[in-house]
Amino acid sequence: MRFILLLKARLETESGGPASRALITAMDRYNDELVRAGVLLDAAGLHPSSRGALIDFSQGKRTVTTGPFASSDALIAGFWMIQVKTREEALEWARRCPLLPGSDRGAASGCGARAAGLSARGAPHHQAR
């Protein structure tokens, strides 16, 4: 099963400044563990929303809004795509995710696991319910 671990944006990631040496070291260690376990498919850190745009496809129109975006609660600072055998294994990896400075509510405030719903070819996969 494929899962995506999402690293939520915070004020520090939205500032566009460099990450601390301690955080970079922790992220490198975590990435190395994922690679050694053979579960990492892809990973990346994302630019702050000030460098992004949102395209709204409503009412038959395409409306582009450029960043930055006010609410960092819905923004993503990075991701890991992993392939594991169970949801529980994905959640265990999410619990081990390094936390950003100021993450005071445990892993849920920094990193969460979502089922990616991807087929072996990477195309969206729709399962019958």
C-alpha cells in the first residue's frame, strides 16, 4: 500500500528562511531510515506559498490567485511517499517524523499519513466500496 506523509507548513517554513542545522540533521536521519527500510518512493520539501499559486476551477472558469496565502494550517511544507504493507506501518513511520520547531502537539501537528490510493502504475486507483 502506498501512503503519503504530509509535513504541515508552519510560520518557519513559510518565512522562506533556511532550516536549522538540527532540523536538517533530523530530516536526513529520518530519510536515511526510510531508504534503509526500503519503503521510500519519493520525498521533497516544498517552497513557501509566496512562490506558489492556487487555481480555482469553479463555475466553468479558471481563476489564478498567487501566494502568499494567509492560512498556513492548510499548507504543505513537504512530503514523503512510502510503500508499506499496512496502514499501521505507515502510521508508525508518521509517528517517527521529525517535528518542526514549535510543534507542540506531537506528530499529528507536524506529520500525518494519508492513503494515497495509487495503483502500481501511479495512476489514481478507485476501489469499490
